[in-house]
Amino acid sequence: MNADNLNILIIGVGGQGTLLASRFLGDVALRMGKDVKVSEVHGMSQRGGSVETCVRIGSSIASPIIDRGMADVVLSFESVEALRALGYLKPGGLVITNTQEILPMPVISGAEKYPERVPERLAGGNFNVVSLDALAAAERCGSAKCVNVVLLGVLSAAIPEIPAEVWRASLESVVPAKLLEINKKAFEAGRQMANGKGQMAN
Amino acid sequence: MGNTDKMDNSDKAKAVKLLLGNEAVAQGAWEAGVHVVSSYPGTPSTEITETLAKLPGVYCEWSPNEKVSAEVAIGAAIDGARAMCCMKHVGLNVAADPLFTAAYAGVNGGLVFAVADDPGLFSSQNDQDSRFYALSAHVPMLEPSDSAECFEFAQKAFELSEKYDTPVILRLTTRVSHSRSPVQTGARRVVPKKPYVKDISKYVMMPGMAKKRQAVVKERDRVLTEVADSWVRLVNPGRKLGIITSGICYQYVREAFPDASVLKLGMIYPLPERAIKEFAASVEELLVVEELEPYIENFVRQLGIAYVEGKKYFTPLGELGTEKIKNAYYGVSTPAAEAGENGGEKLSVDDAPHRPPTLCPGCPHRGVFYTLSQLKLRVTGDIGCYTLGAAAPYKAMDACICMGASIGMSHGMEKAEAVAKAEAGDTDPAAADNIRGTVAVIGDSTFMHSGITGLVNIVYNKGASTVIILDNSITGMTGHQQNPTTGKTIRMEDTHPVDLVLLARAVGVERVRIVDPFDLKAFKEAVLEEISADEPSVIIAQRPCALLKGVNYGKPVYIDTDVCRRCGACMRLGCPAIVKKGDGYGIDRSLCVGCEFCTQMCRFGAIRKES
């Protein structure tokens, strides 16, 4: 992956901590001396809706938005959200997705269906998929709320151009001090899971 | 020595930070020495004031609405202070009255209106284009395209305001307000408040004085049209294709048309006539790329430049983006990833179920909307999280227009029914329309914003509406801001809270009661009693927002599957934490906050608190 032109789309469900993830990535980019733009979603959609944030890192970034076919990586916090974001992904890009399923209200009420085995069925397309249970990993680290940092650990392993020390330093600056230890564990857990998956190919 | 110290300090303050556009506006205003900031929260503008409230040396407040906030800022500016008010686009409708006349009076200290439009309606009820306010109020408007410009333009807005004796509007859009990009920040400059000078002819806008100020405004427009020429940036001069743009669209244009000549406008009212004419003459093909209305395009045509195109290609609906612009102009679409056929049918993006926002687990509004949907009442709604009461499974809202409108609309419906009934004689038109009663539903902060006058109107004009004030102790939707009912200021200092009961009584409502919306039986009875009463009534549905710090319901609940009869009654609450599991139901522990509201729904006692 090329850290001089890197587009990462983060998608999840309101309340899952996508904003912290995008700020974390923004801070990493600043430490690398890169230009960076981060687009966030606030307001209405945060109430349990689908939430997309865009992080663009490079030498000179214009638009803060990742448009169709522009993302090098889709980092998905929830299974079906990875599917929702596919249109943003470049052919040949990488999807890192949590296998956790959070049922949206139209599914809960029976009006719509949640597709089965999404991460598995995503594979075989013209892109790479890494799927993992980030929720279980976060719970093992001590808090279900660390799903975001576990996933960033996985992402960090996919971008060897950015040294792990930069990510670690950044983590310390974006996470509140009293939650730092748990989040450090979560980040390393994510890195280990990524390495267990080999070279991030499907 | 003293000088060296000062330089050290300012160097220390210098840092590159990754700021939201809104944070950059706040930083810019703060460094420009702003003294007084008064705002009403509204996505996507809220973080400007929240950021300023954390910085030293500036007075910040949440006011009850945008009109009041604008008036506070105007007063401070007349007094000689640098002042700012911040709002979303629809907030400017509320603040338009003071704005139009402040444009005549001018300022003493610098006065800035930061107004954030929301193209694409991420969190709004309409998609209006605030640039027309600048045009019709004759107030200069600046439009930044990233956080660095937010920072720069916010500072320059105060200078322009003082130099040309006018309020200045800083126009933002969601993608500028809510995007982060690097900003080189510095230290706050101490800008002493200007002396106050009494000047009746300037600040008292009666017809005689205002007519004279009108001429001043006209001349100011002329001068600023020339100033606007210095607010342009010319990129890639001398190409065949030329594009005029501003704000976030400039960033999209850089990507969509990397080889075109671009005239980027920083001041969008008045528009720079000379710069636009010269640019138009230098290119063979001329486009305007702008979101929403053809504001710049119409101006270019008015200059006699007939070959300009814009809305012919670029939709006036919603927001633009690099892909949309390329697609509209070149007619090509960028290829994207597609799922494979691994293990079954090929998935497409359309297979993803919708995920609309919902009331949170533990939300007190759930009790209100479940009850109103059960009672099949007609509900006039208002602006806040609780507008989600219109969504499934409640569908318990019939109309929602703007802040405070629920109360006026309910009164209007009641009066319309009364006229119809009088005309109809024996038949009951309400029964014919299947109307079982009407209630207005409004949040605590929205009631403070513009509900009070509606309530006064009901009492004054002998209405009998029932108004339900959803008092969740906070302004929820915009992310937990304090308001006059919460007893805290923006800086979390204790203050006198407005007593909603006393307020309702003071305007003449005698039937006022506080009910817990989580007590389903009591709440239903209260609503039934009040809608039958032949006089105005106010029900204060009181329970704090589940996301507030200090609200802790303890352990989640669970469904005892041995006891559960799979009747599905609990599902009718529309709580995201209650889910279908196999042929029965279960609780998603990661979402359940343990409020136990759902236990009332189960006749069999199958929903229990975890021990």
C-alpha cells in the first residue's frame, strides 16, 4: 500500500467508535508528515444509523471525501456495513471487516432481511477480504468498546509503510489516559490477529 | 528580554493541528480576539461554539434560539466588542430578522455570523442555500474550502467587518464543517474592545435613520464588489476549460478537472465582477461548479456571459463530489469493487438492509411514541431526536416542519376542525377523518427555542390543545448541549433553571402535570385525560436521556426462554436491543442499557434483570 496516496473508508454503526478511529488515523498521518483530510459524520446518523468516515492520506489531498471506487481500504466495524461500502472500494482493494452483526431496525421489525454469511460471501470478488471477530478480541482485552482499536491494529499490519511505533505513539495521544492500557492491549491484539492471517490476502 | 519572552510564548502556541472546519473557525475567531459568542446548537455548526467555550478569555453562551444569539452578538458589537453567533442554515431563518437590520446599522466591534448549510440533508429538514441571505441582506459572505481557510477567513471576517462597518457571514457547509485538515495555529491576539460611542442615527433604525443607512449599504456593496476581486485564487491560468467555484466544490474540482483553469472565489457576496469577467474572457469553455442553487451561475449570466454552464450538468439537489462532477460532465463512472460468488448468490450493495437512525436503547421518548401509536392519536411533531417517532414501528407523527411548529400546527388543526364542525351541522368531520385527538410533541430545548410563543397563542386564542414537552434534561440530537431548563451553562456552571411547570402556568395553562414516560399506564392515562379536557394542557414527560453521564440503569435484562411465549409484544417497542433469535426473542447484551422499560410489555414476566 502506498502511504503517499492512501484512502481509507471507515464504516460502522453509530456508537461503535468510528470517529475515534478516524481521528487516530489522522494523527498517524500528521506524525508521518503527510497531508491528510478526515471527513466525519455528526448529528442524526449517529443515533444507531450507518456511519461513514473518510481518511485520505498523501502528499496533497483536495477532497475530504472518498467517492466511488476510490478507497484502498474499507475498514468495517460490522458485517453488513462492509457490503454497504463496497461501491467505494477500488477493484483490487482491501476490506477489513469485523464479523459482528448488529441488526438494523428494519431487520428487527421484519421488514427487511439481513443477508447470511456476508464476510464469507464477499470473498471471491475482485478485492481482498480479511474478516475477524473484533468484538470477541476486544472483550478479551477488557472492553467491548475497544472494537475500533482492535480493527486499527489489524489495519496497521496491512500498511507496513507506516512503522508500528508511529501508531503506538499516536494511540497514546488520542486515547484518554485511564483507558490507555486496555486500548494498547486491543491494538496489539489486532496486529497479532492480522499476522495470523498471513499477508492479508483472502 | 520582555520581547523575547513574548516571542517564545507565541512560538510555543504555534502548532499544526488536525482540526474540524468548525474547530478551525473557533480557533481563528479566538486568535482574532473574539470577546462574545452566543449561539444555538445545530448540526453542522455546533462544534464552533463548543470549541470556543473551552478556550480562555472569551465569553460563550448557548442562547434559547438563533434570533436571541444574533441579538446578543449585535449588542456586543455595538458596544465595541468582537462578537460572533453560530448557527445552522435553518437557524439563519430565525436570526434573519436581526440580520437584515444589523446590515443597515453596521457595527462597532467586528460582528460575524457563522452559518453552516447542510447540502444533502445529513441532519436537517431542508436543503436551503444561505448565500441568498447574503444577497438579499447585503451582507458580505466568505466561504472557506478547508480547515486552514476556516481559520484564516474567520480572522479576516472580523477585520472586514470593522473596516467596512458591516456584519460578515462566514458560510460553511457540512463537508467543510465536519472535515479535518491541518491548521497552523497560533496565539490569541489581545484586541481591546473599542470604546462605545452613542450614535442614534446609526443604531436606532427608525424609518428616517434607516433610509439614510440604506444609501450607506448601497455604497458599501459597491466598494466590497471591488474588494471581492482580491479574494480570488487563479489556478492553472490559460487553459481552454475554465471553472468558477468556491468552498468545498473547489476541492472536488481540483480532483475532477486537474488540468482546467480554476477561479476560486473566497468572497461570495458581493461577487467579484472584474475577476469573473477577466477569467471568462480567458477561457473557451466556462463552467460554474456549485452545490444547491445556481447562485454564482445566475450572477455570471447577469454579467452578460451567456456561454457559462453549470446546473445543466451539476444537480441542484444534495451535495456534489468528485465522482458526481466527473460523472455529470464526462458521463463516465469510476469502476468499483464487486463481490464474488463465493458460497451462494452474489451479493450486491443493494442486499445491505437499510440502517436508519433509531431511538437509542433506554431512550425516554420510546415510552411517549409507543403510547401515542397505541392510542392512534394525531401528532404534530418537532425537531430533535424524537422526530424519529415518525419512523417504524411507531409512525406516531403526522407533521414536522421546523423548530417550535408542533404547537402552532396543533392549534391550527384544532381550529380547522372546529370550523368544519360548525359548518357540518350534525356530522363530525373529525370522526370522518378518523381523528381521535391531536397532541403536540416538543423537546425541552425546542420548547425554549420557539415553543413558548405557540403555547401563549393557544391560551390567548382559547385553544384546548395538549402539548407534551419531552423533558430529557438535555439538548439531545446535536450531542448534549445545555439549555435554559437544565440548570447548567455551556461551561457547566450552575444557573437558574427554567421551571417548565411554572412557565406553563404563568402563560395561563392550568392543566400542567409531570409524568414519567416509562410508566406506561400512568402516561397513557395522562394523555387520555388531557386530550379530553376542554382547555389547554401541558404534559411534561420527564426522564433523562439514556446517554447522559450519571444515567446508569445497571445490568442488562434477559429473556427467560422457558417463560417466553414468543408473542412478540416486546418487539413493538422498537428497541434496538430486543432482537429476534430463531423462532423466539432475545436481548442484545452489548446494546441493552438495563432500563427495564420492556419488562412492562411482557404479560408472562419473561423479561428479567440480570443479577
